[in-house]
Amino acid sequence: MSVHNQANLLKRNLFSGVLFGIGLAAFIDETVFHQLLHWHHFYDKSTTALGLVSDGVFHAFSWFATIASLFMFADLRRKSALNFLRWLGGVFLGYGLFQLYDGTVQHKVMRIHQIRYNVDILPYDMIWNAVALASVIIGFRLLSRSRSKSQQNKGNKTNESS
Amino acid sequence: MNHHEHHIHGGLIPFVHLVLGLFLILVIFFYLLAANRSSRKYKKWPIHRTLFWCLGVTCIGASIMGPVGEKAHTEFTWHMGGHLLLGMLAPFLLVLSAPVTLVLHTLPVRMARQLSCFLRRRLTHLVSSPLAASILNIGGLWVLYTTSLYGSMHQSVSLYLLVHVHIFLAGYLYTAAMIYIDPVSNRFSFGHRAAVLILSLAGHGILSKWIYANPPTGVPRAQAELGGMLMYYGGDAIELMIIFILCLQWYKSARPRTSMSVAYKG
């Protein structure tokens, strides 16, 4: 396995994680907030045309991302190239970034729908986006930890061989 | 216009149903015959392919005849259910049953050659590319539901038939362009197919919400809302299966000859 290939596989850990995170966020949005709680609405009259397009594209993308990322995960395992910490970092990052985009641009600017109707929306918005932001921060922390860990491993290996 | 009581269809409909019913039975019969012949000539034709074919043909029948087809004329929600069967589920099942492979197995050599020449023609390539197939499929739906076509379709039998034939053929072309079950001479990369699949799925979802908010001519709001949601979630369910097969095909093609750990040890 060439160095180039290894770097590729390492990148794919992150990529697969981010895709799964996006899919997970969209899945929770759909099952919990649309179907179980009935907080989110299927359609909101104040939705902008751009909002409709953005919602459509992200919905389709997240659907694809969930499945594709799991197949990538299986592929990494099969190639013994799975770096779980890096993958998990990707999941938090993807989850947080998508929820942040959903909570700010899609809900507020494009007005596809609100988190909940007939309530004071401010605390909902704040919690929604705070959770998203926290998830992004956790994602970055995990990624930097996986990076230092893999550097440590590399150092150990060169020590052993010298 | 919602209740098409004064349909001009009247006496024509039973006749069309009779012809279609006989045709569908014949189609199943020929597939069974061909599968049997292929099993004798080559290795055994997989039983699941035969099953997919029978289910797919049944979906076509159910979408036009029977209770779904009956109510589709008067109720938009049922029309949408029929559309999911005819334009998505039936094509998906039929693609999985690999009819082109079966035909190539059983036709006399000269005709099989002609067919494979036809499949390799420029025009065939163009029409069966993921992008063109998506435009034919999703674009066709946009034309149907956002123009007066939906209304006029219920006034003329020939237009009604034409639209439904298009929905089915475009659905088949689209599915076959995304997942490769039958031999494909002009292959597109997984990335390309995935990107086009995502965009077309988005186009489908956007149209469903558009229908929810802007009922087609003559459709009451409540029915348009329910129909739009059925289109949205039903479409998702079937697209999920297409995505799954596409990813599975990628997974199989990306199979390593040796895993990294084995390579290191060896």
C-alpha cells in the first residue's frame, strides 16, 4: 500500500464520518421533529423559492450520504484502514455543521419552517444552534486528538525501528 | 374537474384495460419462457430475477387497473399512488430482473447482434445517460404537474395513455441509467451517477412540495397536500432502494485484492 493510498484512506475516514453526521442530523430532524413531535411543518407559506431548492437538495444529499457513508465505513474496515476516532470526529463535525446551516440559513433566512409553531421561538433557536456549535467543537477536538495520536504512533514506530 | 364523472373515457376504458391486461399476462409468459430457455442454454436463470419481473409487471397492472387505477381518475392522492407504482416501483423491479440480458440470451444470434448494435448507437447512449434520463423523467413530471397538461390529460384518452407510457418508460430509463444490472456499453462513474441521482431526487422532492403548495388545475387543496406528501415520502422510499443498490455496486467494485493487514504480513 503506497503512502499516497494511505493518506487517501485516512481522508476517507473523515469524509465518511462527515457524510454520516449530515445524514444523522437529517434523519433525526425528519423522524423526531417532523414525524414524532410534529413540531416541524412539511411546508411553510413563508418559504422562499431558494429555501425550497436548498431544502430539496440537502434532503436528497443527506439521504444519499447516510447510505454511502456506511458503505464507505464497511470498505475502510474491510481494508483494515478504519481510524474510529477520526471517523467519529467527522460524524460530530458533519452533524454540527448541517444542524447549524439548518438552524440559521434554512430556518431563519430561507424560512423553510420553524422549529416549533405557536411558541416563543427564541429559546428553541438558541438551544438548536448551541447544540450544533457544541457538536462542531467536539468534532474538531476529536480530530485533533486523532491526529496527535496517529503522530505518536508514527513516532513510536520510528523509535522501534531505529 | 375533480370528479371526472363526465369523462369522455366511458366505453373506451374497459377496452383499454382488457388489451393491457392481456398484454401484461403475455409479457410475464414470455419472460418465463425465456428464463426457462436461458436456464437450459446457460447456467440457471436466478429465480429472484423472475420474481422481480412478475412483481414489476403486477405493479404496472395495479397502477392502471384495479382499485388504484379506478380511484386515480377522481382522486389526486390515488393518482399519485399509481404514479409511484408505475413510474418508480415497477421500473425499479423490472430493471432488477435484467430483461435485456435475458433477451440477449434467448434471441437468435443475428437478432441479438442487431439489438446490441442498437444499444451501442449514439442516440441510445445519449438518451440513456444519467443526465438525459433524469431530465426526461423528472422534467416530464414538472411539465405534467405545473402546466395545464394534468387537466387536459383527463379529457383525452390518447393523451392519458401517452403520459402514462412516458412516465413508465422514463422511469425505466432513469433507473437503468443509475444502477447497472443489464450490460451497459457506455458506463458512467459512480461519482457522476451519484451526483445526478442526488440532483434528480432533489428535483422530485421540490416538485412534491410545489404540488403541496400549488395544487394542479382542478385538484382540491387537501388532496394536493396529501398527494404531495405521498410523492415526497414514497419517492424517498423507492430512491432509498436505488441508492442502496448503487452503493452496493460501488462496494463490490472497490473490493481489495488483499486487505492491508494481509499485505503487510505477506
